[in-house]
Amino acid sequence: MRILTLILLLAVLRLPAQGIDRIFNPDAVKAVETALASDEMRGRATFTPDIERAADYIETQFRAAGLQTWNGSSSYRQPFSMIQSKLVSLTGNVDGKAISADNALVISSATHLQVDDRSGYEKGFIKAGDNLGVAATHYIGGKSNYLVLVDTSFAKNFHRLSRFAGQQFKSDRNIIFLLTAAPATHFSISADQEIKESKLANVVGILPGKSKKNEYVIFSGHYDHLGVGQPDAKGDSIYNGANDDASGTTAVILLARYFSKHNNNERTLVFAAFTAEEIGEYGSQYFSSQFEPSAVMAMFNIEMIGSPSKWGANSAFITGYERTDMAKILQKNLAGSAFTFYPDPYPDQQLFYRSDNASLAKQGVPAHTISTTQIDIDKTYHTPGDEISTLDMDNMANIIKAIAISSTTIVQGKDTPSRVDVSKLR
């Protein structure tokens, strides 16, 4: 295996003659970054026409790279809808006792619900001593219609569940949480809601594998940012998001060009630009729901690689480094090079849970984020100062090249990272 790995590495390192440096170079990085993080994109905020222009651009890049569309679609867009609901009225009773709208929460895309004990709803229970948020998430992530009875010991915190109704995926499933002191045998509930539907889309391209088409390796980044906001001291109101995360999306586009050019991947490669990361990672949540987790061999999520890491050039860190052996595989494939992947130096920031790798990692997938940003001292993070002029294009090119080289044996199906132990996740 060591000889095979060395042969693969040497083959990749000889690729300048075949075009590796023509793909991963500062000019190529700058060209994509300039398009994504320009003032004309106006910060790529979710739910605005600006993010649609960014999606159009990413689609043109995936098409030029020769990628296939998601599920044979006519577009590289992976559409989905988000719902904002507002409860207008709720009446009903449980075992003959009237219920108050203050003690109920509806999670539904329907404008009207009429539910009783003959409606086929499964009953759920959140008992005293349970973790309210975790238990509620279990039912929201289920596949049935539920009436969930919440013990009155949660009376002070029950209102916190309303965050689940503020922004939700469009669905045919309905969940009603009721704060009640007793189990319900008979119930009858009528609810009316105002519904606002908003359409979103990830941008996804596919490079089918040769011998292992049903095994997936994902390269991803998010293309949304904060849009236009309060001006800074210089009067700049556009939050360009050049580092966060046009840099990751740039990497995904260049990696798509690279792997498509060589077209020798045994596993199927998925290139994904996610929407709505900044407002709750909704794009990657939806994307993750489209996969059987056991079929995903690895996820390289790339976020904020525009500035050198705390170790300087030719380095990056991997969130959740210790949770799988993926980092060891990557470093093995970089043996003899000047590049090093380090463990996440900011564990208190909980970055493993704060980016688009999280949804698949929580299902056991070796899904990690690669980054360089010095988050503890980053002066441009979520400010209008996150501009193209602040980025180190040479370093970015080297990082993206390192990702391409280090992923070789995983892409080729020679190495398979160990899975995340979900029992150890928060």
C-alpha cells in the first residue's frame, strides 16, 4: 500500500506538465474570487436576487468544467423551499379540557390543520429531565406526523421551541407540541397559520465514478454571505464575503476543473456550493438529507482559506481532526511536500459544528471543514472589510492544490476514512 501511495503521489506531483499549475495558480484563484466577491454581487445574501446571480455564475463554471447535473436535472441547481409560519389561531381540547395557544406550537407547512385522535398522529413525549431541544429535534427530524406532549416542568422554556417554526423546510409532515401535565387519550385541535414560502437552491455538479459509482466523495463550500448592511467607518455597506466563503466556493470550482480534466476518479465526486449557511446551514442540511450516509466516504468542506493560518504559508487546519483518521490519510498523501494539515487550534469556537460539514458528520460521515482563518483575531470576519484585496492568492492556490493531492487515494477508492462516532458528539 505504501508503494502504491508513493506511485500515486509521484504521478500527481508530476502533473504540472499536464496542467495542475494551470488550474491551481494565483491568477485562476483571483479570477473566480473577483467574480464571486465583487460589489456587483452585493454580498450574496440569502433570499435576494444577488445570490441568484452568484448561483448563475457557479452554474456556468460547473458547465464549463464538464460536470453532470444533480439527478439528471436540466439545471445544476438543487432547489428546495423554506417556510416561515405564523400561528393565527389555535383552539381545541385534550380529554375535554380546553387548550391555550400559548401552550402549543405548530410545525407545519399547512395553512389549516384539523387534528384529532383518529387522524393517525403518533404520540411523542418529552418527559421531565429530558433535554428539551434535543428531544424536540428528534421529532422534527422524524418521518411521521406527531402530537408531542411536553411536561409542564418545561413551562418556562417552552417558548424556546418557537425557533423551530421561524424557519423550516417545506414538508408534508405536521408536528404539534403541547405543554400538558397529563397524558392525552382524546384530543381535538384546530389551527390556522399564515405561511410564507421562499425558494432556495444549492448548486451541485457530479463527476461519476468509474468502478465505485455508488460511493461518494464531496467537495463543498457555501456561496451565500450577509449582503448589504450597516456601512463601516469608510462608508462601505457591502459585505463581500471574499474569505467567508467565496474562498471555499472558489476552491470547489477549481477542484471541479481539476478532477474533471483528469477524469480518473473511481468514486463519484460531488461538488456542492451551499446556500443559506449564514442563516442556519439550511442548504447543507437539505443536501445531506438526499444521501444515504453510509454511501458518503468523505466530505471536504472548505471555508475561509483566504488568509494564512497561524502556522504561516503551506498549512491549514481540519475541524474535528481527532474524530476520524481522514487527516492522517491526507497527510500521508502529502509526504515529501512542504504542506501540513493541523488539528483545529480553536476548540472553544466549536467550529466542527458551525459549518456545512456538521449535518453529515452528525450521521457518522467523515465530514470535516478545512480552513486557515485565525478566527480569534480575524478583523474582517462578518464586516464589509472582507474584500478581495485582503486575500493571499498564492497561498490559496497552494491550499487548494494540497487538497487535490491529499485527497487522491480517497478519490481513487484506495483509502476510506474511519467514521465519526456519533455517540461522542454533543
